[in-house]
Amino acid sequence: MANQPATTHGPRERILAAASALFYRHGINATGIGEVVEVAGVSKRTLYQQFESKDELVAAYLRRMTESGRLLDRRLDRTELAPGERLVALFERPGAAFRGCPMHNASVELTEPAHPGRAVIHAYKQGFLDRLVDTARQAGAADPEELGHRLFVLFEGATALATSINDPAAFDYARPAAATLVGQALTAE
Amino acid sequence: MANQPATTHGPRERILAAASALFYRHGINATGIGEVVEVAGVSKRTLYQQFESKDELVAAYLRRMTESGRLLDRRLDRTELAPGERLVALFERPGAAFRGCPMHNASVELTEPAHPGRAVIHAYKQGFLDRLVDTARQAGAADPEELGHRLFVLFEGATALATSINDPAAFDYARPAAATLVGQALTAE
DNA sequence: TTTCTGCGGTACCGATCGGTTTCCATTCGG
DNA sequence: CCGAATGGAAACCGATCGGTACCGCAGAAA
């Protein structure tokens, strides 16, 4: 009876998959519930018994983006590289369908401060920063906090600019800049 | 008779002022025409004889943002500073009501590639980059193109991150990073 | 005063929004 | 073979969207 184990392709997962693609590609505010149910092959009724509201669906979408690693920050986990190399490898060009960081894009669209998605965005950004600082520490940076924060800004810039000008070449300029910042942080005593 | 010189506070200017504040604060898609005319103290009729459509109003809003310097890139014009200092001064904290770069925010919201605003965004970003490269050249950078592009990414990151985490402290991390990049570009031979 | 024009107010249009409800075909346990 | 639960299709709801049409008032021109 009842709810699929959620690991299989039950209706909830189909809805989330459809919503993720549409929200990311066309924007959150520009995507109607009707579009989501059509792509998911699901009725509105089913959607609304899985999610309280569109706002909650958006929050679930952001949570899904955080958890199941389809984000670029995955590159920090490449243990075959030295920590310092990982910090630079983060800046390799993303794939073609790239349209910026879904978290940041959502924060631009969701101006309502009480939106349930905002907490997810904030938590993600904090977690990403923590991992950057941690990797900077592993790399032996003189001031891991400072280096982590600087790379944080630079990475956000590469993703944001790739959106603004619709060209992932931004990463090609960010990468050597990151190498410079990392190099300076490691040689400083 | 008829249309005010546009330099005065005619209806067109009032509409643009209202639209600018609302589009920037609450987002473009989240702002209805009804809101704009209410704040502007103008009838819908007047709005639609000044602007063909909402899309055109959005494009005019972006054009206005480009022209009448209320954007941070104004800091590149501070001739009392040396070019190298200007490149760093660009990263001083913005004011309190800051909510990111209006151009970038619009590019996140306007996913339609044919939207008339997209050309304005692209032109602005290109112009900003050109000025960065030019200033880098004045500063005597070994590779002005490269330094300009790197600072371009870093600056976009500071503005974007200040939006994502709702905290202008991002600029405080970007500023010394910019100083590092500038310093490296000047000492390299 | 008379006339014309610009403009705010407002009713209105069809479409779409987020969300609810009804109906019916399918499926599955007993 | 039956009854209950599921969920897709679709009608429906009030609100709001972008955009249009009309009314009536103001002020300048004559």
C-alpha cells in the first residue's frame, strides 16, 4: 500500500525531476504548476498531495539540488587530487546546459524573505563555504578562512557571469585567478 | 504642447522611476503593471502609450540603469585615484539597499532568449569589461586583457554572493583578492 | 466661453495563475 | 468477485496577469 519507497520512480520523484528541470531552465516564477504536472505525467491532485504548495515544491527542489550531487561543488571531493589542486579544479568549465547556480538563481527570484526556500539556499552556501575553508586548511593555507572566502566569491562570480553573458568562458578566467590566490596563500608565511 | 522634454518629471520619467525601484527590489516577473502605475501615479493608458509592452518597459529600465550612473562601476571613474587603486576601490562595500547587479538579476529572470532586455544586458557587461581592461592597461598591467577579465569575474562574484547570502561582506573578501590579482599583474614582467 | 487634448480612474477583456474538487478507470488485497 | 484505495483527466474556483476601451476632468488655445 501507499507511498513508494521514494528510491524508485514513484510520482513524487517524477514530479521533483520535472520541476527541477523546468525551474532551472526557465526560472521558478516563470514555471507554472500546470507545466510541471504535464511534464511529470502526473495530475495536479497527485502533486498537491505530495507537496503542500508551490513554495514547498520549490523548497524541495532546492533541497534536492543540495543533496543529490549534481552541483559543481562535487569537484571538491576528488580525492585523487591534492587539496590545493582541488581548489583550482573546482573552476573547470561546466557542461553546455549550464545556467548558473540554482541556489543563487532562486535567491534572485524569491524576494519574499519568508519563503521556505531561503533557508535551504543559506544552508547550502554556508556548507559550501565550510568545505572550501576546510580544503584550504588541508592544503596548508596560511589563513584558510580568508582563502576559502576569497575562492567562494570567485566561484560565485564564475557561475554568475556565465549566466549573465551566457558563456562559460568566465571559468577560464577564474581558474588562473584561483591558482594565483591559492599560490599566494600557500607561500605566505 | 504635448510630450514633456523628458528631462523634467513628465509621466515617462515617473513611470521609469517607479518601475526601476519595483523591478530591482521585488524582481521583474514578480512586479505587475498594476503595481507600477499605482506607484507612478499614472494610468495604464499613459503607460502603454509611452511603452509598447511590459517587455519594452523592462528594456527601458535596463537602459536607464546603464546610462544614468547608479551602478557600482561608477567607481572606475574616480580620477583622483591611480588606475591600480581604482581597480581595488571598485570593491568597496555598496550601500544597505543593495540587492545585486540589476543586469545580472534580469538575466536570471528573463530566460526568453528573444527578450529585448537581453541585448541591453549584454552590451552593459561588455562595456564594463572594456573599461576594466582599459583601466588595467592604464595601470600598466602585463596582460591587461587577462587582469580585466579576472577582476570582472571577481566583481560579479561579490555582487552575486552579496545577493545569495544577503550580506555585503562578500565585498570585504573580494577587495583583498582583487589587490592580490592586481599586484601580481603589475609585478609580472 | 468653447473646443480640443492629455491624462487619471476604472471597468473590462481573455488568458493564466495556484489550488480544489469531482469523476472514473485501474489495481490489488481478501 | 468484490470493495477500497490510487491516481489521471478535467472541470472549476477566485485572483491576478498584460493589455484595451471608455468616461470625465483638467488646462491651454482660440
